[in-house]
Amino acid sequence: MIKLLEDMRVYPAFGREVFFLFLLSVLLFLLVFFLFFLKKTRLSQVFFITMMLLGSVYSFVLMPLSAPDEVLHYVGAYELSSKMLGTPKPLYDHDGNLRIRKEDTEIDDWSGDKKPDEATVFGMFIQREQILERQEAGFFAKEGGYGYTLQKPVPTTPFAYFFPALGFSFARLISASRFTLLYFGRFFNLLFFAFMGAIAIEKMPFGREMLFSISLFPMTLELVSSLSYDTFILALSFVLLSIVLDYQHREEKLGLKEIGIICLLAVLLSPCKMIYSMLFASCVVVSYRRFSSPLLYFFAIFAVGLSIVLGVLLVNFDSFSRYLRPQADTVNVSDVVGDGIVQETYNRRETFAQPDVFVKILRNTFMIKGKEYLLTMVGNPLGQFDTRVSFPKGLCYLFLLFPFATAILGEKKAIRKKTYLNIAQRTVFLLLSVGLVLVTLTMMLFAYTPKRTDYVLGVQGRYFIPVLPFFILSLVPLGLRGEKGEKLARGILLFQILANLVFCIYTYCTLFQS
């Protein structure tokens, strides 16, 4: 505490920032308390307000490009922004590096050493020096001209970067500084998630507080307040779940309009990360009786499947073809430690020819990495696996229980029948959840894990957040719990908000002192 007070005296700007964070935290907590328990505001509206304010706090504390792979998403969004603005060609140099403003070249080469393989990205490892640089930065750019990035974008659908690219474009039009550009991109991405998440919560017939609770995971907040395309994935996966449940329980029959909405989601979500195409298997919980005719039901299945395939082929043809080509013994290599030494990964044909070895690897993975998956799904650690930015383990396990509790206790709409999810529907959700986890591990085994490694490498808990709501709904009992249950569920959400605010203030002080 003494050192903190001394830092606040020596660095007045830091003191003002800590005071601002504290004041904003108090106001946000009181506002949510008022909206939850005094005014009884719609949950979707509280969600939007909370996400925008709490996400902004996370965006400020965890500096730009500190989120997992954020620098790659930064380049992807910048590339789309340049196309939006009609930047004069050539857009790339002879090495395939993207043309950017000279003002922004320091973002992914902070040390100026021209070495893209080293951790020279601004914000990747948050230090006092970077915080001070941000404090001194102005709103507008100081440099003119152009340079080139040293990083490569992630090959994915451009829709995943549309909103951060929109923020970048606006910042570039007003000649904003590099910090202003980054924060505009982050803000637009956060705005997209908050808006889509609010829609999902509004449409959910049950499980509303559950989605809210998962959105309050520190890992979720870090991702949605960054430039990551995980924001896009999380938002659309939540909307997909809400639509599926709404279709099954609404009074009106389903027609072409409803089918078109699901197809649009499939076209947008599937090519972002192909693995999440599996989420559309959840559509089978919608009974054929919900359609205006049996023929329309089968048309819906065909249309959704076609939308997935077309979306994947248009964006990820090369990747998709590797999984379909008959040469199952194709050799992949992986640079696990990032030292330039590549190693051959597991081979599909050889691995599947030894099912006992495959099962052993999966078993070892859950035994060795299972705890890590749970912790990293919540937020321990955050950033680029920065141990200084770790949500406390005890709270992580508590946060894992909260979505289950809120799903049981939360508000539910009056629906046509009292059975919210029958055994068959729960089974679909459970198989979908387990299947997505197993397929993710299998894909990373072949793409990333060197031979003779007895467990899967490269998997992080955040990969499983989109399917977590499906898993929870497959297990928890659902029924009317009355007003007391709803108040308790909202109390849990309020506690999560408070825990996140305290964590952010503590983390910001710690990062500045490190």
C-alpha cells in the first residue's frame, strides 16, 4: 500500500486513473443494483449497460494487444479497414506484409528491432513503461506516411473483423493516434457483443441469467473488449442458442423467414472457426411439428447444411480440403516452443489405426490439462498467459458454479408446455458439448501436437466457452422458481460484477508497480 501511494504521488496521471477506475466501479455497482432490485429493469438492458461499462474497464486495464493472439486480429481488422477505405494499392509489399500508417508501425514492433518472431508487440507483456507511454499519447496522429506490419493476419471470414475494422476506419478518417485507433476498434467490437448478447438474452425463454453469468467470466470480458474474433464467435453462438430455444417454444409456426435467419448465422459463424459449425447440430431439438409443414422441416435441414458448407468452402477451402483429401498420412509440423525448431505432429492414419493409443492420449489430456482448461476458461491466467493477470483460483471455481446456479434459479418465460427441455433434447445438447470438446482435441492433436507427446497441446479453455451454455442446459433442472429465485440469481450476477471490478483495480495497480 505504501508503494502504491508513493507511485500515485510520483506519477499523478496514474493516481488520477486509479481514482477514475474506483469511481467508475462504485457507480457501475450502484447502477446495476438499482436496475436489478429497485427499478427491476429488463435483463437484456442491464446486460448491455454492464457489458459496455465493465468491458470498457477491462479494455483500459488490459492494454491493447494484450489479449490472446490480439496482434493477429489487429492485422486482420486493419486489412479489412484498408479495403473499406479504398487505400491506394499496393496494399502489401513484396513479402506480403500489410501496408499501414507510419503512426501505427510501433504497435507490432515496439522495440523497433524489425523482428516479428520476438515478443516486440506493444501491450503483449504489460509494463509501466507502456502505461506511461499511453498516458502521454495524444488523440491525433503525430506522424504521416506509411509503413508495413511485421505480423500476418489470421485467415478467416472478413465478417469476423467487420466491427473492429469499422472502428479503425473511423479513427483513420479523423487522423487519430495509434492508441485512439486501437481503442476505437476495441470499442466497436465490444459494442457488437453487447448488442448481440442483449438480443440473445431477450429471446431466451430460459437460461437468461446463465448467459449473463458466462459473459461475466474474466476471460469472456477480456476477449469481447479486445480485437479478437472470439467476440464474433461468442456473440453468434449465444444468439444461435437463443433462437433454437425460441423456435422450439414460441407459439407461432416456423416459416422461411425463421429458416433464413439460421442460414445467415451458419454462413457467418461456420467459416470463422470450422469447429463451431458443430453448434448448428443443436437445431435438431426444434421439433418438425413447429414448422408449418413437414416438407419445410426437411428443407430447413438441407438449407442450414448447405449454408454451413458454402460458408466454409468460400472462406476456408484450403483448410477444408486438407481434412477431406484421401492422403490421410499428410505430414504436419509444429513449432511448439516458438524457437524455430519444427517437429512432426501426430498422423491421422497412424493414430486412428491404433485406437488404444488415441484413447490413452485423450485420457492423459484430461488428467494433465483438465484443471488448466477450467481455470483458463474463467480467467486464470489472462493475457498472453501472463501470471500477473490471473483471476484468483478460488473465485474461478466459484465462477464456474454460477452459470449452473443461475440457470436453475433464473427467470423463465411462460411457455406452451411445462417441459422446457425433454430427455432427447438434453441428450442432443450433451452429445454436442462432448463432441465439440473431443473434436477440438483431435484437431489440435494432428495440427499442433508433436509425436511422442502423450497429451494434446495447444488447447485453451476459452475454446469451450461457446459450447458451455449448451452443456449447462443439458444437465441442470429447469422449472419455475418464483421471484425469490430470480432475486438470488441477480444477486449472483451482482457479485460477479463486483468481483470483476475489484480484480481490475487490483490488477491495474499491480501492473503499474511491476
